[in-house]
Amino acid sequence: MAGSTPVSLSAEAPAKAAATQPRKARPFSPGLETWRRFRRHKLAVLGACVLLVMVGGVLLGPLIWPVPINEIDFAAKLEGPSLAHPLGTDDLGQDLLARMLYGGRISLAVGFAAMLVAVFVGVLVGAVSGMASGWVDAALMWLTDLFLALPTLPLLLLVIYLFRDSMKSVLGVEGGAFVLIVMVIGGLRWMPVARLVRAQFLSLREKEFVEAARALGASKTRQVVRHILPNALGPVIVVGTIDVAAAILFESTLSFLGLGFPSDVPTWGSMLRDAKDYLDIAAHWALFPGAAIFLTVLAINFIGDGLRDAFDPRRVL
């Protein structure tokens, strides 16, 4: 037709091809997917924020509030919270905020260190038991059941009482108490980890990707390190968070009973022990360390719940 503009088919073809071409899917990352599932658990995110505040406070707090933990001021004893002493003072006039910050570092360090000991021993025993068979598996599970049958708190008190003085003479007062408490608590908390790791190994070692690695000539060590253990770490991390909370409670119980750190070393548990006789006239002395223990343990339990949901692909969030 006269006056009409010819249509360029060569120019329209690339545009139509680009419009009909499917969009590229974003690459899947197990780590990002786990983080997405975790952050949708509101209580777990809140617990993580609270724990970060607690850890940051005990680490950086002494730089902001550089008050000596053993500075005695009898004129200010048993005072309530004020500008001079934001959390009040104890029966010797010592600043509770400074002692809370110092004691928090000890309590949290004991919790995380005991968790590492429990997870290391539990993963080692569970992995050997899950990969072995016959009498090795039976012996390790018998040992695990034996430790599970032991009364935890009485045994903990007995070991601390028997070896406290010898450890202090070797590593010093604070170092000996710390190492002994961590080893004892961690040594009595590895059994659930071992049973969980064994169950994971028994299931994973029969999967297709492990059989493929075995058929290609991979040794048992390579199967464990490269294929089985990374896929079994999700539940272990969840149990580890529970062990941190349990270790903090055990340390607080030992300090409350006077079998933890020395009396001049403040921890949250020892502060509760010292405050028990002054609850009627100085309730703040017990309120703040008790609240710190409660919030820390609750936050860690919430984080454990969130990690359990995040590592379980069968749960819909």
C-alpha cells in the first residue's frame, strides 16, 4: 500500500525472543535458605538479638563502665539503683553493674566452652559408633547409657569437691576452677549428642550419595568428613544451643552452692547466693543477676527452636 512504512521482521524477532525467553532462576543456596527460615521465626530472632546484646554488654561494658569489681564503699552499701550505681550496691558497697559485667563473661564463657566439649566428645563417640558395627557400636552405646543413668548433679558436686584443690594448685584459682567446671559439665552433657549423631550416621551412610562415594573408592574417613558429617551438623547445632543454656544453669547452681569459682570472683550464680539473705531489704541485689540468667537461657532456648525449624526442610514456615 502506498505511503505505508515497511515492517522490519529482523528487528522484531530478537524482541519477541527476549520476551518469550524464561527468566533465569536465582541460584539456590542452602545457607541462605536456612537463614531465611530462621529469620521467619520471630522468637528466635528476638532471642538472637537479646543474646547479642548480652554478649556485647559483658565484652564491651567494662570499657564503658570501668569501675573496679572489688572497690568497697561501706557508706553506699545496699543502695538501690541510682546514677552513681545504676544497678545498686551489695552489702560491701561494691557496684553491682561492674560485678554483673564481669560475672557475665565468666558465665557465658563457661556455657560456650562446656558446649564445645560436649559437642566434640558427642560427635566423636557418635560418629565412631555410627560408622562401626558389632562390638564397637555396642560398647560405645553401653558406655553412653551408663553415663545417662548417672545422677548428674550429685556426680557434678562430688567431682568438683574431690578435684577442686588439685586443679587450683596447678592452674591457679580462677583458671583451675574454670577448667574443672567446663570439663565436668561438658563431660556430663555429651551423651544426647552422641546418640543423635549415631542415629544420623546410621541413616546417612545408606543414602545414595554416600554409596556413590563408596563405589568410587572413598575411604571411611573421607565419607565421614566430606559427605556424612556436614549433613548431620544441623541437629547437632540445635542440641549445642540447649547445652549452652544447661551449662549456664549448672554453673549458676554450683556457684550458688559455693562449689564454683572462689567467693571473691563474681558470677551470676554467686551473686544470687550472696543476695539470698538480703531479699527483704535489698531485692535488687538478686533481681538483676537472676534476670540475666533467665533472659540468657530463654534467649538461647528460642534460638534453639528457630534453628530446629530452620534445619528441618519438612517444616513449612
